[in-house]
Amino acid sequence: MDNADKSRERKTSEGIKEAIVLELNKGPKTVSELSANIKSNWITTEKFLNELLTEKKVIEIISASKSKVYGSSSDPAFFNLPLSENTREKTLSLLKTIQDTWKKETDVPLQKTVLQKLAVQFVEENNLQKEIPILRFHYGQTLALRSEESIETGIYPLESNQEKNLKNLVKEYKSYSAKEAKLKQYDKPSMIFYKAKEDALNNLHPQKELSKKKFFNLLANYPSELSESFKLFDRFIYCTINVLKLKKGKEDYLVRLKEAFSLVWDCLTTEAYLYDIERNIDPEKRELFLQIKSNCLNSRIMSVSNALEEIEGEVNNLELGEMNTSDNLSDFVHELFND
Amino acid sequence: MDDFIDTCVIISSLDAKDKYHDTVNIFLNGSENILISFYQEQEEIPNLFLRKQKLFTEAIKFYKNPLHPVDYSNLTDKEKILLKTLLTRIHLKQENEDSLNQMLEEVIDLKIKVIHFIQKRVCRKVVPTLEIKEELVNIIRKHNQNKADAKIIASAIQEHQKNKLIAFTLDKNDWKINSIKEKIQELNYNCPEVRFLR
């Protein structure tokens, strides 16, 4: 094989690999789907997929031997979810349009969190939620995809009033840090649980009054639809309230409680994201979505549960005399337990 | 002979207002081998406390927003009635956030006391939940609609086949197994004696 042939072959190989990544950037696929879309046979597609796996450009999302599903490491969809094409296009193009407008209006660098918070407000103010979904995630509401410069996308067509609105939002958000943009969003009535979390977590500090009330408020605002994470959340609240009841030494537990809470929060906000996104999943890929959802949640629930076990064990071994517990039940609570 | 106890016995021993509190504690103080089932520890007791907590979290949500659509799902009939009572008291301004938080805290206090009781007083937990015989639960449920109680009774019966025990409860409604004793024996199980601490 002469150099020209080798170069042609390399180009072809690179071409096929590029085509695979481009396809997977649009959502997860099986080898058969990839092979049909890039018009290469099954064996060639699988061969290059394996190379891409080694290069870590592709990941195996479902590893069942008969139905492996692959995703791109640069897919802008969180958890490589199979979102509908319309949701992908509209969301990515809006993010791109916001970035372009930002660059025209200000020299301030645009942080990812600020971009998402601004995008959420823009979508809400212009009632675009039907085509551009807003979802709860770790740091509040976000759009369904992250902005990835490597992904080519078009411009979202703005009407003149939307253009004006976007410029005003840029003017407002350019002065916000990521934290400020996040807290601004938490002030919305629909974000009361996130606001309660911020208050409660800030309270877990040795210099603060360590009030139990903030954790009762957090518990009272738990979104009831997030049923899979609730038991973990409840276990965390149980540990925290009992630690805060300690007559002395509660400070020794604060760091570990915070660590446990960050794991619980990761789990329940992952559930929130997956709950909110469900209606925007490509209907033909619903089964795949359910598999990804189950994998994401089960692994998290398992690891959070293990992490909680340790601190829970310690709390359960505290002597009642070390804690400020009520000796007598009120009439109402007595009645409640008196079956 | 071991003493298998129903969950209401533990609750009564920790609630000084319960009218059987003293009797129950006299019994427990004289008992050396207290048993409960894994099902009680792993499912019934956690679910019991989750329901009670839910009652207060729903009440707090209603206190903060009277338009909050109160969620009664998973609550027992009695809990639903008590939640309605609590909502009425909130409406009449007889309860506020602090008093509701206080009652929620009492529930959490009671939970840690129950956990302590199990750790310190229960000598053995019996019958892994997955090993509870469905055929036994089904027979008990024909007589007693409460599935949780049916599983606890089934656990006591199964354990009784290996180690003789007496089952103790305060629940006169759901623990009367005399009328189904024959059916249980037809499945080749001997019934333990059930004693009511009231």
C-alpha cells in the first residue's frame, strides 16, 4: 500500500469516526442505527466504535450484550438522554443565540450557570416552554442541554420584542456572578424547595444558630413527586434533626452532614431532572430513556444509602440523655399513634 | 419461651399518655427474650413514621399556603381524619408553624426512641421479609384487612415453628387469629398463643 492509499484510508477512517460522533451528538444509538445512518456496514461501524471507545470519545450507555447503546462524550444532553430532535435543535439554537447576543452587548465572559439562568428567564418570559423545556437540576432550573462549542447549531429566530427582551436580560445578567444568578432564580415561588435548601445548608455552620426550623421547612417543601429519593432525604433529615438536638458536640457532625447532604441533593435533583424531561423524550426511545433513568437513579440511590448508613449508625447510637428530646407526647401526637 | 411483640407494644412503652403504658412496661421489664420481625424493623416501622411525618408536612404546607392541595394518599383512615382535624385547627388559628414543627419533632423523637428500643431491648429479629409465606399472609388477610399486621402475624407463626413463642399485642381487632386457627393448621403451621396486654 503506497502513501497515497494509506492517507486515503486514514481519511476514510477518520471520516467514519467523525460521522459516528456527529450521529451520537444527536442522541444515543445502537450499532444498527448508527450503521444505517452513516451508511457503513455493521462490522465497520462496530470496529470504529470500539476505537472511539478506547479514545474515550464514545461511551457505552447500555452494556447489555445483545443491545448495546452508545453515546458521544460530547453529547450536550445531560446523561446522554434520547431527547426529541425538536427539543435538541430549539434548545441549542437558543443557547447559541444568547451567547452571540451576549458577545455583542458586553465584554464580560459568560459563565455557564449565568447562561442557563438567563436562558430560563428568557424562555419563561416569552412562553417558549412548550418547545424549549425548563427542568430542575442540581443548581436550580436549566434548559435540557448544555452549550457545547464543538456542536454546530443554527440561530434561534427571534421576533423583535424577543430580541429587545434578550438584550435587557443580558444587561441585567452581566453584573451577576454565577451564585447571584442562581440565588435570583431561587427567589421565584416555584423554587421554594431550592431556596429552603440554601437556607438550611447555610445554617449547618458552627458560627450559626443551628436551627432545626430550617430543616423542618426543607422537609415541608419536599416535592412529593420525587418519590424515589424521598426515603434518603428523610434519613438525612432524621440524622440532622437528631444531631441538632445534641446538648453538646453537634459541631463535630456538621462537615459529615454537609457531605451526606450533597450526595442526597445530587440524587434527588437527578430524579427531578429525569422527572421533568420525560415528556420531551423521543417517543420511539422511551424504553431506552427508562433504562438510562433506572441506571442513573439506582446507582445513586445505592451509593447515597451506603454513605448515609455510617452517620445514621452513629446517630442511632447516641444516648438519649445526650439529646434534648421531649419526654411526653402532646395530646395530638399521642392520639396519632394510639391505634 | 420467647416474647414476640407487636409494634404497638413498643410505642405504648414509650408514650406515657398511653393507658396501657404502665402495664406494658411491667411486662417488658419482666421479659428477657424479646423478638420482633425483620419486617417490622425494615418496613412497617419506617413506613409508620413516614406517614406520621407526612401528616405534619402536609399540615405545614397548608399553614403556609391555604390553597395547597393536601395530599392524603397513603394515609390510613384515622390519619386522614386527624389531618383534617389539624387543618381545621390551623384554619381556626389554633396552630402555627412553631406548634406544627414541635409536633413533627415529637414524631422524630419517638422514632429515635423506637430505634433505641430495638437496639437495646430486642434480642432477636426473626424471619427475613422475603421469607414470609404468602399463603399464610393471604389466609390472615381474609380475616384481617391490614396487610402489615398480616405479615407480622405470619412472621410470628413461622418463627413459632422453630422456636416456641408467645405473641404480645394491644391490638384486639387485627390479632384475633382463633377463628382462622384451623385454616392455618391445615397449612401445617401451629399457632402461637396471642396475649393481649390490655
